[in-house]
Amino acid sequence: MERTSNGHPGAPTRRNVHVIGIHSDRGGAGKTTIAANLAYVVARTGAKVAVLDADLQSPGLHTLLGVEPTRILHSVSECVKGRCQLEEVPIDLSRDFELDEGKLWFLPASTDVQTIASILLEGYDVTGFHQSVLRQAKELELDYLILDTHLGINRETLLTLATSDTVLVLLRPADRTHAGAGVLHRIAKSLGVETIPVPKW
């Protein structure tokens, strides 16, 4: 059954791809750790999964997946700057994790300081990037696409929320992230996205 993305006008349709956005208002909540582990666990069930490091300003997902920077020939960061095509970016980690049936692809962000600085200073076409990501998900015939997002609330966050089918909002119970996490939760609900409720402490 084909349908349009949830709340993202103009985005291409996708077939049976469930997009999961993982957010937190501040660092240290375990966002990247959960993204890496969730991708692996779901792929172990036999599903086709891709996990994308959408935190272009401070990428770290490659470390948790055991991918050395020298293995990253192309990145989503270069893609948004027009230096490569998105289909050049995915790294197949299925063999690395000894997956017999499922597939696990990793779409890394660049660790190059100049590329990161360029994105911070000049920005990029967030809408066009998300459209490309959904097209790539369709090309890979994914069952799940997991987005490890940038912290806080900004244009990237809002578009990722609108692109997602399910959003996990994480917080640390020991600090003051409740307000920010609550805002993310309310925004996701207003976009009609299925959310994991934020616990009350």
C-alpha cells in the first residue's frame, strides 16, 4: 500500500517504509546509542533497515557502529552540499554484524571539520535532503529508516518530525530536559506522528 509521508507536503510517496525519528532536547540522553542499537536489533529480525546520522553538526553514530572515518568515502554531509549523490552514501554493515537474513545500511555524516563548518555557516536545503532520503529508502526497499537527529528544536528537527511515522523523545530524568522534551512531544502530536509518551517524574 502506497501513501504519502506523514505531514510533509511535497515529499515523494514511499512503500512500506516506517520512518523512526529519535530526538532529545539536550545531549547525554542516549539518542545516538538507542539509534544504533535499535537499527541492529530490528535488522536481526530479518528486516531491511537503514540508520542515518542526521546530526550533521556533530556526528557520532559511526563510532557506535564501529565504522572508522577512513571507511566513509561519501557522506550525507557531502550530499547536502552537492558534492555527491545520496545513493553513493550507504555503507552495508550486514556482514559486519553477521546478519543472516536482515540488512543494515548506515548513512554516515562527515567527520571532516571543514565540511561541518561549511554546514554550520552556510546551512543546506533541509527539505530537498529529506526528499532525497525518502527516495533512497524506497530504492533500498527498506522496512525501517531510523533517523538519529540533531539536538534541540530547529528547522531540521521540525522537518524530521514531519517526515517520521514514529518519534522517540528521550530525556534524562536527573536534569532540566523535561520542558524541551515536552515541546518536542507536543509538536510531534500536532503533526499527527505516533509518539512514545514522555514519562512524568
